Amino acid sequence: MVQGIPRRLRRVKIDLHAHSAISDGTDSPAGLVAAAAAAGLDVVALTDHDTFDGLPEALAAAGAAGVRVLPGIELSAEAGGVSVHLLGYGCRADDSALLDELALIRRGRSGRIPAMLAALAALGMPLDAGLLARVSGNATSIGRPHLADALVAQGYVADRTEAFDKYLADDGPAFVPRYAAPLESAIGLIRAAGGVAVIAHPWGRVSRGVLPEHYLAELAGRGLDGIEVDHNDHDPATRDELRALAGRHGLLVTGSSDYHGLGKRDHGLGVNTTAPEALAEIDARIAARG
Ligand code: AMP
Ligand code: MN
Ligand code: MN
Ligand code: MN
């Protein structure tokens, strides 16, 4: 129940994109599920970057919390050398081709860290490797947000946003690129693992230029299931455009918070949601592909 309204009398609340501290969120997987219950969500998808490692704990916590956890992932892909994030729902977590690709991406993630530490040191901000390990906790997918947290802990910047704005963004002085899966092959991997493929924040910060309508239409013909429309990185006009585009090309529409706990304070759980009809279609496709 939320605010005294019986569950059967209100619309089901669904958030299909959230991170735990196994990647760059700040809640443990079980903590994320508890936070979802506290936010009045009925369904939350755990979509850590490039790892399934948080799923067992989140799924184990779901029953007692009264929240359904949809297993997901946010895969690091690229189109034309530009970063594109691909959400996968309901993938078989033991699919060896997908697991091999995830391992390759995570190796790229950790492999770039020494070069980024060197760049930060050259900028006058040496960081202790032990400090980085401490702020990373038990994350198995390491990213720039962990470097940002180390910069904060060392007192060089006030928060993650300042760290990205000044140093870590794709055009920042401490940025070092890393391996990501070519987008069409990433869609193929998700589909071959029985999953549903949805492009995250397609017209957000970086990827709009490489995802024009004609290419999204082409991808719809090659196995892409949907696009994330309602996301904080899209303004209202962009959401309207993307919703119409999805309608023209038979793509599913999702909405979600992209919750990162304390890592992105304006991305609170449930700030954007997915329609129950869209989740029903995602469930039907997962069942059909299983
Ligand atoms: P990486 O995975 O190492 O490429 O880092 C990208 C991650 O950094 C994204 O998943 C976001 O969670 C986070 N991020 C990107 N830009 C910003 C920003 N301006 N402020 C805070 N976090 C950001
Ligand atoms: Mn992230
Ligand atoms: Mn993303
Ligand atoms: Mn995300």
C-alpha cells in the first residue's frame, strides 16, 4: 500500500533502470530493493553496468520487500566510436557468449584506470590506489564514478558532478577511452541470451548524434526491442519526439530513473516510470525467447 491506497486501486509503479554498488550505484543490491519498496515501486529492474553480479542478492531480497525484481544489465556499447548504453532484460545469466563479452568490457574498464590515475596525477591530483579500492567497495564493474568518489574523498572536488565536469567527462583532460561492444553485436548478444534489448537514454548526453531516426528504424529490423524515452537526460520535447519515433517503427517505450543512490541525487527511484502494458510485452518476449 502507498499512502493508504490499496494496491489494486492504483496504477502499478515500474522502474526499469537502476544501479547498485556492484557497479556505480551506492546501495547494496538488497539495499536497492528496500529503497524501491520505500519509494512505492512494484517492480524494479537491476541494471548494473556490464555485470550480473548483483542479481542473486537483489532477487533474494525481493520477496520479503514485496517488490518484483526484473533481472537486467546495462551493457557498454558503441556506435561510430561513440558510447551507447544498451539495457538487456531477462537474459540467461549463464550465456557464455554474453559472459565472455562482459568480461572483455570489464577488463577494458579496469585496464584504463592506471592511465586515468596518471592523467589525474599529471593534473596535480595524485590518488592513492588504496583509496580507490576503498571507495569502490565490492564493485566488480569499475568506472569513472569510482574515480570521482576518490577525488571527492581526497578533497579535490565537491561531488561526482564536479569531477565529471572538470576532469572525467568524455572530452575532459583525464578521460581515457575503453573497449565497448559494437552496438549491433551487443543487440545480437542480448537477443541470443534470450533477453529483450532496449537502448538507454538514446538522445541523452552523448549518443544522439549517432542514433538518428533512420538508424533506430534499421536497428528495430535487426532485433532492437525498444528505447528508453522517459529519462532525466531527455527534455519534454525530446521525449515527445522519441515517443512518436517509437510508434512509427514499432519500438517499445520505457521510462526509468537510472537510479545511482547518492551518486546521482536527481535520479530518485520512480522519478520516471514504465507503463504496465510495456512491461507485459517485455515479459511476453522474455518468455517466448526463454
Ligand atoms: P564509465 O562507466 O566509466 O564510462 O563512466 C560512465 C558513468 O559515469 C555513467 O554510467 C554515469 O553513471 C556516470 N556519469 C557520466 N557523466 C556524469 C556526470 N556528468 N555526473 C555524474 N555521473 C556521471
Ligand atoms: Mn552509471
Ligand atoms: Mn547509461
Ligand atoms: Mn544507467
